[in-house]
Amino acid sequence: GTQIELAPHSSLKVDGGQTHLALDGGAYFTVPHDPDRQLSIRAGSVEISDIGTVFDVQADADAVRVGVSSGQVRVSGARIARPLALDEGSTLTYDAKTGKAATGQVGTGEIGSWRSGRLTYDNAALALVAHDLERYAGARVAVPDNLGERRFSGTLAIGDGQAALIDLAQVMGLRLRRSGAGYRLEP
């Protein structure tokens, strides 16, 4: 009864049984409540456990983001001191490079907004936004180290990934250049 919507250029693999999954990319999960059956999702270096929730996960080698639309999930990992419980409207951003996890709150309508053609950010690192847009542009987007931590707040329409990249560059006062088969954001 679990429903899963995969984001573009994402993969989900069964990992050791029907209730253990491994995610690379993004997915929106709708899991019916069943206390006798717990779904476990490995995303990057964290594990998300659930027995009945609606939630979104965006994961890659560098970061994992979780947002809960309804219900509750538990997030754990080797570098997370203790498992974290996320309730409706709660978010978690985990940085694999530093091992730091940050929680926050967001309107539940913003969770999984990629499914309706938009990405919404609140004070997100430019490197993270550019990485998300790679999925929709279908091309690598390079961000120089000196710009990677620059902050972005706003909503991008992702119907056309390349147009979203152009919009991001304009809003941030940056130049978007072709670089091989991909793009590069520059001052």
C-alpha cells in the first residue's frame, strides 16, 4: 500500500527486503500506518524509519533533506548523536561532510513541492539549490567554492530545468555559463 513518487534522475532500490530501501535522489513517500511493518530508507549516510507517514526525502552523497507532511519519521545515522523524531511540518537537513544536522519548520504545502513543478527554499546554500536543479536541467551545474555557501530564499519553477537555472542566476546576480556538457555559475 505504500506509494512512492520518484523525482527525475533518482533511483530507489530494494535493499535486503521489501521494507528496506536505498534512495539516491528524491522521492515522496505515502506510507499507510501499520505498527507491525516499519519502512526503512537508507539515504546517503542516514536512515529514515517510518510506520505511517507522508514525507519527502532528497539525498545525495553530500546532503540529505527530509520533510514531513503528516505523521512522524525517525532519522538516525552513525554521526547523529541520537535518533531525531520529525513531526508534521518538521524538516531536517544533514550535511554529510560536517556530520551536522539542522532541524526546522515549514508549511506542509511546501514539502514535496517539486511534484507540482516548483522548488521552494528558505535560506538554502547555493550549492544545494544548484545540485537540485541538476536533476531538472539534466546537466551538471558547477558552483565555485567561494559561492557555494551563498544563501538563496525563494521559489523556482522547474518545468524547464535550464530556464530555472537562468532564473536562479539572474535572481542571485550571477552569470550562467556553458561548461562542457553542463553549466557553471560565476560572479
